[in-house]
Amino acid sequence: MIKFFRHIRLRLLTQASSDKVRQRMIKENRFSRYMLYAIGEIVLVVIGILIALQINTWNNARVDNERAQDYIEKLKLQLDGNIRTVDVEIVKIESWYKITLSLLPIIGTDTTANIDEKIDSLIMANCHDYHLNLDMNTITEGRENGNMALISSDSIRQSIYQVARVNERVKERERITNEDLNTLFTPYLNRNYNYRNLVSKRYADERIGVSKTYSGDNYKMLKDQEFENHIASRMEYNVGMLREYRHVRTVLKNAVEML
């Protein structure tokens, strides 16, 4: 009888142990499935984020590309306009240079034929200042608002930077040339030449009349070495500025071709 009860007790204990093992396995199986589900959810979220980031990157790239193309079109318009400006100035300087070249030989001679007209022409060809005044607004704005950086080509960006550099160089050369005119040549003319007589000829219909205070003689300047030096210096400045403007035109043309 005692053995019988022991046998039943042993079976109950064995069954209880098996149930615990079974419950533990069930719990462990559910946890594994939960972990797999959670990992799957995380992977999906990560993939979604990566896809969203990629779409955003593509969209930003498209917007930047459109901005870059719009900026390039504006650059073309500005550069083309600057080329036209330089062309006009080059024609002027070439004209002034030819006048000076043709009349410089009369200095130091005894010629008196049409001397006043010749002196007037010689002075007019050398009594002007230089202000190319290139339009740099688009380039300046592009550097400030980041549009310049959107241009993917390094060579294009460098060509635009080159335009900015030569513009600064030309402005400095213009400053030096204009300073010579204002501090040396113009004061000399104020002492030895009468502008009213020149104006009265240019605007004869206005009946301005000749000066009543000027008692000088234009012919005397032809014998003045200082006048000769001023004209020679101005002619040299003309040649230098003509060379600078032609270089500017070349740089502008290269930039347009790069675009």
C-alpha cells in the first residue's frame, strides 16, 4: 500500500515538473517571438527613415541644381553685358590713342596751321578719366548667398573668381591713371590752357563766346617740355588701360564659354 502511494506521489511530482518546463518553454517561445517582432519593427523604422532621408537628399539636390542653373543664366546675362561695356570703352580708347599718335609729332615743331584745333583735339584725347564700372552684382550676391558654391564645376567657379580678380586689378589701375590726370595734367592745363575757348567751339550754337580773361597762346605749349611729358604720359596710360581692358574682355569671354 505504501509503495502504491509513493508511486502516485512520484507521478504527480513528475507531472508537475513537466508542466513547469512546458510553461517555461511556452513563455520563452513567446519572448523570442516578441524579440523577433520588435527587431523587425526597428528594422522597418530604420529603413523608413533611410528612405525618407534619401528622398529628402534627392529633393534638396534637385532644388540646388535648379538654383544653380538659374544662377548660371543670370551670370551669363551679366557677363554678356559686361563684355558689351568693355567693347564700348575699348573703341573709345583706341580712338583717343589714334588721335594722340597722329598729333604728338606736332609738339616741338613750328607748325601753326590749324594749331588751336590740333591742340584742342590732343587735349580732348588725353583729358579723360577711366571708369569701366563692370556690373558685379550677380557675382557678389552669389558669393554671399551661397549660389556660387552650388556650381559643381571647379573650373567654372575659378573662371568667375578670375573675373572678380581682374575687375579689382583694373579698378586699381584706373585709380592710378585718374590720379595722374587730376593731380598733374589738369592743374597744368588750368594754368596754361583755356577750357572756355574749347567749349565755345564745341557748342557754337549756344553762343558762349571766347574767354576774355585768357591771354595765353596755345602755340606756346608746343614748345613746352612739360606739356610734351604730360601728353606722352597720358598716351602711355592710354596704352596701358587699353591692354587692361582687352585682358578683361578675354577673361569675360572665357567665363561665358565655360558656362
